[in-house]
Amino acid sequence: MKSSNVLHKYRIAYHSLNNSSNHFENICLHCQLLERKWRSLLFISIISIILIFFYLTFFSFDYNLFYISSVSSVNVIEEISTQKPKKSEERLQTERLSLEEDDRASNSSEILVNSSDAAAVVLRNTSNISNNSSLPFLNSSNSDLPLCPSPPPNLVGPIPVWMDGPTFDKLEELYSNIGIGGHGKPNECLSRHKVAIIVPYRDREHHLRIFLHNIHSFLRKQQIDYGIFVIEQIMGQTFNRGKLINVGFVEANRYYDWNCIIFHDVDLLPEDDRNLYTCPQQPRHMSVAVDKFSYRLPYYTIFGGAGALTKNQMTKVNGFSNDYWGWGGEDDDFSARISYAGYTISRYPSTIARYKMIKHVKEALNPINLCRHILMKKTKSRWKTDGLINLNYRIVSTTFSSLYTNITVNLLEEEARKNLTLEHLGEGC
């Protein structure tokens, strides 16, 4: 009897031990499965981080930056052609082109756009003039030339900035290889970039001469096919930088198939030729580090001074607001438009995107815009209906000089302010 009980106890112990062993095996198997899952998740996470890094590196910024070596030399050798056309012939050509533009302006003096698509602005204002071979920017490129290398081979990094303003006659001698209307392009290769430089302007001739002296030298080194458009607002009106840029965008596209638009304040002078005046895949804020601000970015969303966008990006953001009369607000409004349109702001490092600012006094007709904060609160609701899509202005004259194209424009302030007061803000804005 006792032996039977003992045998029974051993059987019970054996089964318990066997069950414990099976349970332990199940636990180990479960641990192995968990380990495999964690390894898979870790592998997927690492791959995701690598993909995000490559996306940010190669798509949010211009990849050319990573191929441009840092060069500390400040030697600048600018090759200037010694063959200068006779001034009398040049003057005659300038006057003839100016008369043709004045004739065009007299036949259709006011451009009033009312379209549901901002892209239609460019198409509508280009169609009337695209076949006029007498205009300077329509000279076809020599397709037999090799494509220019990328990045340009002659960049040196930091360059001297000239703060003197030679006379226009002297500038014409220095830059006699620039085409009529301020059209410059490389002679040795076919440029990869067609860039319109748009300069909102009024009553700063000395600054303009300094700007032209620096910018022509700077751009020729980058092997860019470019044109300089000075958009001059008539006297007697409150200055409107954003609307002038919109006018420049529309008018510049009448003359040439630009693929990049750079708006540029006349008092900003670039200090480093590695700061490429081209358009990346995202809108680029160019004047990152300005001496006036101790070469620091004042705030992250800033998009003032100088900026670069493709034609498609500019139409998608609907250009600048037309309603910022006076100083301030239009650049922050534009920054918000970039975000609302689904873009992000790209920048070169502050060691490259450096500028000197020409000192100047405040203009009486460019007072601080006291309504700017009211307008900026409404940007989200207004950006699709205020800009290129409802742009109206009157061309006063267009002159193609040997250094730049000057377009003098009436921005129709009185009418615009009445509409602004009635539609949005109330008296005083």
C-alpha cells in the first residue's frame, strides 16, 4: 500500500515537472518571437531614419551646396570684354526699343486681371508679345554649346563688395559684355538656369549704381542666363514693395522663358559667390546673414530682402499681397503663403548666404504700415484672392538700357485703397 502511494506521488511529481518544463518552453518560444518582432521594428526604424535623413539632405536644400568646396581666398578675377559697341549705336537701339514699348503701353495702358487662376496672369500677359523679335531677351541661345558645368568652376567663396557707385557711363564701360536690357549669359557654355532678377525701386539712383556694379560681376561668375528688371514706382504714391514684385514677375515673363525668379532689394550686396542665384526644389530665402543684423537670422520664418522661387512656385503662392502700402508686413505675409501652399523655406548656411546692406534713411513715402498686423491676421483667408490673381497697374514707360530693364509703373494706389477699405478693413487702412 505504501509503495503504491509512493509510486502515485512520483507520478504526480513527474507530471508537474513535465508541465513546468512545457510551460518554460512556451515562455522561451514567446520570448524568441518577441525578440524577432523587436529586431524587425528596430530595423524598420533605422531604415526610416536613414530615408528621412536623405530626404532632408537632398530635397529640402539645393544639392549643389554639398559639392561646393569652402574656399578662403578673396582674390576675384573678373574678365571683362574689351569690345564695346559704339555708344551712339547703343543709345539708338535703347531709344528705339523704348519707343516700341511706349507705343505698346499707349495701346494697352492698363493691365487689369480678374482670373480664377494666378497662372493665367503670366499666360495672358505673355501671349501678346511672345513673337516680337525686336525685344532684347528673345535672342535664342546657341544650342551647339556644351552645357555649363554644375557647380560653376570659378567660384572662390568670399568676394570683395564695392560700396562705391560709378557713373552709368563708367558702368557701361566696365560691363560692355552685358546685353541690352541687362541680359547676361555665358559665352562658353549653355546655362542651366534662366533667372530674372526683380528689383523693387524708387528714387535711389546711387544705391542702384552700387547694386549694378556688384551684381553683374557676381552673376557672370555663376554662368547664369539672367536679366535685371528694375520695377520703379512713380512718385507721389506710398511705396508698395510686394505689388512691385508682382508687376516685375508678370512683365519679366513677357520677354523671356525664365525658369527662376529672384526678387532682390536694391540695398543688399552679396558677399560670397557660392550663394548660387538659382532655384532649388523649395523656395529659398537668400539673405540669411546681413551685416545690419550682425549676420544672424532675425527669426526663422523671415523671407525678406532677397528670395528665389520657380515660376510655378510663384504662381502657386499667388505672388505677394497687393495691399501692403508702406513699410513692413509683406514679407511675413509671403512667408505664410509659402507654408499655406505646401512649401518649406530652404536656406544656405549663414557662412555662405551673407550680405552687406547699403545704409539709407527712411523715405517719407515709405512710412511704417500701421495696418500690417491687421492684414497679417487675415492672410490665411485672403492669400488665394489677393496677389497675382487680382493684380492691376498701369505701365508708364519701359526702357532697355545697357545694364538693366527699367519699368516705371503706376500702382493705382487710390483705387486700391478704396477697395481695401470697403472689402476688408474699415477706415484708415
